[in-house]
Amino acid sequence: MKKVKVFAPASIGNVAIGFDFLGLALEQPGDELTITEGDKPGIVIQEIIGDNGKLSKDVLKNTASFAAHRLLQHLGQSEVPVKLTLHKKMAMGTGLGSSAASAVAGVYGMNEYLGSPLSKKELLPFAVEAEQMADGAFHADNVAPSLLGGLVFVRPEKSLNHICLPMPWDLSIVMVFPHMQILTSESRAVLKKEIDLKSFITQGCNIMQCTSALYTGDLEQFRDGFKDLIIEPQRAHLIPDFYDIRDIAEKNECIGYSISGAGPSLFALFDQEESAKNYLSQVESYFESNQKKADCFISKVNNQGAKRID
């Protein structure tokens, strides 16, 4: 029996200075999808593992199957008989692009199953469409890095024009997921429709400075510019421990710190692995001493994106 198994990684959306247009792929965690030959025409979701019964098995309501379905429609092969088994290896509602990883796994896996008729870049619209079906917003800052890998700039427009940016440093990324939930709708609802001119100018300078540093390899320029003056200050209050955790990150000389996606996950970048480990240990102690729970781990940048694992 024909069988294809793929992995699509978690990702950091917004990446501090890039609200809705900048994303970064992580080595872990991620989603796994297995595709096998079906018994009848079309897609059937055979099993979903690790979702605690939260995800729909309706092909048109699940991001993995919907993305695969749209690809088959595009190729004129809607009747191809396949079964999907989705293994969620990351929690939902964490700000790590869970629905995006499923969408990427679905479209990338189906493309592999069909013999790779399209390139990765050509698969991007189908994954974005599935992500939009899930949260109602058109953005690709999670989907693009999960599919393509690395640090990706992508316009939140139908064109999906994107640039895979260089990452000249071997950074360690420490992820902290406080055990709480923030709905994307709630996180977007707190954002103001207008910003003041000074913040707009300074944020634009930060974006340009960080972009330049990525190409020149100037880490200190990147550190100096990696500050969000617009979105982060409006959302920080949704995460009670945000400022305490930031203080710990700064004391360990992090390169940058901010909210991952809509939250509540927080990320900190380090160029020294020892500093990352010290930060991780101190954050774990902080939550334990305050009788709170959080999942914490260290990851590197995933430069490959979605891949076959069978």
C-alpha cells in the first residue's frame, strides 16, 4: 500500500517587529501526517491523535484535510482516494502556529503523495487558505516558515510575495508556554486601529535595522533594533508574567524577547547556548516558586521546513 508520512514544524508568528508578515520556523515541536490509499474516492480523515478530541474530522473543517482538498481541486484530482492520519505533537492555542502546521502538513503531504507536481512555493496559497478557514484572518507568517523553513518575510496579501531571509547566526530559541489560553480573536481585539507617528517611524527604523543586520551579520545592530513598539505593548497585559519573564531574559543577555504569534507563548533569542540554558532554568524556577505551570524548551531555527519522514 502506498504511504507517505510528513512533518511540519511549529513557528513563531510576528517575530516581534513583523506583525502578520514575519515568521520563523522551529525545529520542534510540530505535526505529523500520514497519507495512505483510501477505499473510496476523495479524502477521509481516518484518525486524529493528540488533539484531545477537539479537532473536526470533517474534511472541509480541518486545516490539514482542507489544504489537501484544495490542492486536489487545483490539480483536477478530487477523486483520488486517500486516508489521512494526523498526529498533533503540539498543543493548540499556544501561539506556535498549530493550525498552520496542520495545513502545511496536509498540502505538502498530499503533494508528495502525488509525486510532487508542485514546488513548495506553489503550495503556499493552499496552506494559507486553510489557515484562513481556521481563524478568519489572511496572514502567512506561520504557514510560510512552516512550509519553507527559516525566517520568512511574506506579504499578508493575495500575492503572497515572500523572501526567505538569511539567518547568519546559530541562535538558540527558548520558548515559554504559560498554561493559559488566549484566543486569537481576543488578542486581535485589543489592538488599536491607529498608531502615533513617532511609533510608526521608530518601528520602521527597527525593521530596516534588523533586516540590514541579517544581511551584514551585525548581531549588535540586530539586538538594538529587535524591539516592538506597537503590537507588544498592547498585548503584554494579556500574559500576567510577561514583564517578569522579560526581566529574566534581559539579565541573561538575550538578543530579543517577545510574544509568539497571538500568545501566550513567549520567545527569547540567544547567541550563547549557555545563556539560553541559564535562562531556561531560571524561568522554570520562577514558575515553580510562583506555583504556576509552564512548558519550556530550547529549539534551533528549522531551515528546512516541511519534510518527509518515512
